[in-house]
Amino acid sequence: MIIEETRNNRDVYRPAPGTLARASAGGGKNINISFEFFPPKTEKMGEKLWSAIQKLESLNPDFVSVTYGAGGSTRERTHQTVARIARETNLSAAAHLTCVGSDKAEIDEIARAYWQAGVRHIVALRGDPVGGLGAPYVPHENGYAYGSDLVAGLKDVADFEISVSAYPELHPESLNWDDELDNLKRKIDAGATRAITQFFFSADTFLRYQDKALDAGIKIPIIPGLMLQPNYRGLCRISKLCYISIPDWYHNLFDPLDDDPQTRLLLTASTAADLAAQLRAQGVEHFHFYTLNKADLAFTTCQILGVKAQTNPQQKIIAS
Ligand SMILES: Cc1cc2nc3c(=O)[nH]c(=O)nc-3n(C[C@H](O)[C@H](O)[C@H](O)COP(=O)(O)OP(=O)(O)OC[C@H]3O[C@@H](n4cnc5c(N)ncnc54)[C@H](O)[C@@H]3O)c2cc1C
């Protein structure tokens, strides 16, 4: 094991060579997976997304979710995409919904439309400030102010299954860990039954967070969110804005590869699978992949992890 310093000056577990093989071999338990997509902007992107969804359906995910653009900018497109998944596939579809940019009546109407379309699972979020990441957050005058308010409002509309966010490295606006975990508890008290984390790069980051949540009495499943972003420079930018630490070994791996997108793609699958395998070795059984609509990347990552495609995706076979 190699210990290195992070932004937060904490020790971090760094994978030793061969970790992946050991973690995979030590499996045998079920792996549950879920995938996140964003709603397509154009018809061409729509076709790409649809073939991605069909390819990933063969992996029999627990659910797939579709994001909601900042400030509600993809309201219709998110609805169309989620409703189509619910209508035309065997997948369990979840819609992301945020508080930003709409009053309570509008949000309730969106939620009712989802219920009518057969969508029963909402990923309920506050959303980023109207001015973008890092700008001060001002709740909508007549809106739901925070994630916990939205969860409570959705539960008043219908008995949705509700997932919420969690932050293994603190939400940038949280004052401290008590503040962070109190917020998650408020969302659970309001009716959330699952948390999906912000992405992170070290198994240790997630495992420490999981321990803190357990110590705080949080018992709902906390699903690690694993990012599949081969655009290293873009990933560095967003990670900085979200206060997510990228380990030195990751920088060393990707920094020289600006002109080699193919290698970055392969390494993205390999590092994400390695991270999942380390977590799996520690008993984590569900992984949520931020796919960025890149089906091949998500599919490859799952193959490395041992999740096999099914011709009849009602059953899942896990290589161990
Ligand atoms: C799994 C996942 C999926 C996401 N999907 C989307 C998406 O589809 N669309 C999108 O726009 N964004 C999405 N985001 C980003 C998210 O909207 C941002 O991270 C946003 O800044 C916070 O949303 P939240 O639901 O985590 O906020 P909250 O849980 O409401 O918390 C945000 C901050 O406010 C603080 N807070 C909470 N309640 C109060 C209160 N009563 N008074 C004062 N402070 C309070 C919290 O402590 C925390 O620091 C996603 C994030 C994750 C982790």
C-alpha cells in the first residue's frame, strides 16, 4: 500500500499492483449496477443515446437515471427520455429533478407527469446556483429551497422512490461533516431511501465517508458514483469546482495523454473498474456509473468488473 497526501492532508489508499485481480477473484457476491445518462440535445445525439441504452440494458442494471440540466434547462428533454425508457425498455427509469428555476407548483406538475408516465423513481436534488458552480445559491422565491424540501414535496405528490446526493469529500457549501451528514439525515427523514455519491477517485475516500455516515446513524444504502470521463482536462476543471481531489497517480497517468484520446478511453475504463474492484473487495456491491452517454466505455468497465451481458437481461451472471 502506498500512502499519499491529498488536498485535505489525509492519508489515502493507493491501489497496489494486482489489486484488481485480487478484488475480482475475491468476489462471488452479486454486483448491482446503475447508469446515469444526460438527455440528448440533437436527434443525432438522441440516436447515440438510444443505442447506448440498448447496449447497457443487456447488463441488467438495477436502474438507469437521466439528469436534469442546470436551472431546469432540459425539463422537456429529460421527461421525454425517461418516459421513453419507461415505455420502450424493461429498465427501471429514474428522473433527476432539481429545485432551481421553478416554483413548487411547477415542480409538482413535473412530478405528477412522471407518475402518470409510469416513472416511480426520482433522484431529488437542489441543483447548482443559477450563476453556475461557485456562485452564491439563492432559493427560488416560491420554490423548494433545498434537496430535503424537494424530497418532502415529492412525497406529498405521490409515493415515489427517492434517491438523493451524498458527498464523500463534503459538498462545497457544507460547513463541516456534522453539517453535511445532518443534511443527508434531513433528506432521509423526508423520505429518501438511497443516496448516490458525487464521484471520487480513491476507495479510501468513499470508505471513510461510509464509516462517518454509519457512525451518524445513517442506514440507507449509499451508492458510490464512478465517473467515466476520458476528457482529463475537463475532469480536472469540474473536480476543482466541486472540491474533488484527484490523486497524483491519476494526474501522472493522464497528464501526458492530451493527444492520445484512445489511450485515455482505455485508461478511464481500467481505472474506474479498478476503483470499483477495490470497493467490492471491501463489501460494496452497487456501483452507479456516470456514463456521459458513452456506452462502450461503461460496457467495457462492467466487463472488466465481471458483469456479463445477458441475452435475456432478466437474470444477471457475475464472473467471480
Ligand atoms: C448523484 C448526483 C446527481 C446529480 N444530478 C444533477 C442533475 O441532474 N442536475 C443538476 O443540476 N445537478 C445535479 N447534481 C449536482 C447537484 O445539484 C449539486 O451538487 C448541488 O450543488 C447540490 O444539490 P444537492 O441536492 O446535493 O443539495 P442539498 O442536499 O440541498 O445540499 C446543498 C448544500 O446546502 C446545504 N443545506 C441543505 N439544507 C440547508 C438549509 N436548510 N439551510 C442552509 N443550508 C442547507 C447542505 O448542507 C449542502 O451544503 C447531482 C449531484 C449528485 C451527487
